[in-house]
Amino acid sequence: MDEAWLRFVLAALAGWRLAALLAYDDGPWDVVLRLRRAIGDGPLGRMLDCFRCLSLWVAAPLAFAVTTRALDLMLVWLALSGAACLLDRLTQPSIELQRLDEEGESDELLRTEAQSAGAFAADPAGRRRAAEDDGTLHIVR
């Protein structure tokens, strides 16, 4: 195997693992969990919640392990992030859809009866939703 390919594969695996550690895992002795709590809910904290965003930042320094040519750095950076995203998708559990056994079963999250536009008269947002039901948007004041 060519040395550049080996470095790319190793960097891709390392980037995927590091991004997954920061985005999903608590880390050894809850180090990453405490880091996430210390960062909070600001822009940096939201970045740690997004694997795809995180994979871009993790891949940037790893690109230098693969190449030092200026033109290749951008391509390798994006390719490493893409490889991490593909690996993440391959390792995520699949979603299984199940059919409901009984129809008409009560579910408090679903509306069971239609409400008339008059029912929304008390709140402006409700009136706006009622006006949108016919497919056109009317501003109701």
C-alpha cells in the first residue's frame, strides 16, 4: 500500500474516532462529559453536538498528516471529513419502523378531532394557523 494512502486511511479512522468521542461519548472518567458541560450551550457547545460540524474541525489538522501540498490540503481536509461522516453513518444503528396494531388507539400527542377556525379566535398564532388551513396565507390581526 502506498504510504500516502496508508496515512489517509489512518487519519480518516482517527478523525472518525475523535469526532465520535467528542460528539457521542462521555470519555474515560467522564472527561468529555465534563468538557461539554463546561463549554455550555453556546456556539462551541452546539458544535460538539453536531458530528458533521465536528468532523470538519477534527479533520483540519489531520490533513497535515496526509499531505503538506497547499492545493491538496483542502481536498484531503474535506475527504477526511467525508470519510468520518460515511463511517459514522455505517456504524449508526438502523431505524426500524413498526406498524401500529390497533387503529383508533388514543394518543395524547395526536389531535383526534378537527378544530374549527373559531376555536383559535383567542390566540393570534392559532388564528394564523386556521387561516393557513385552506392553503393560502392570510395575515389575521
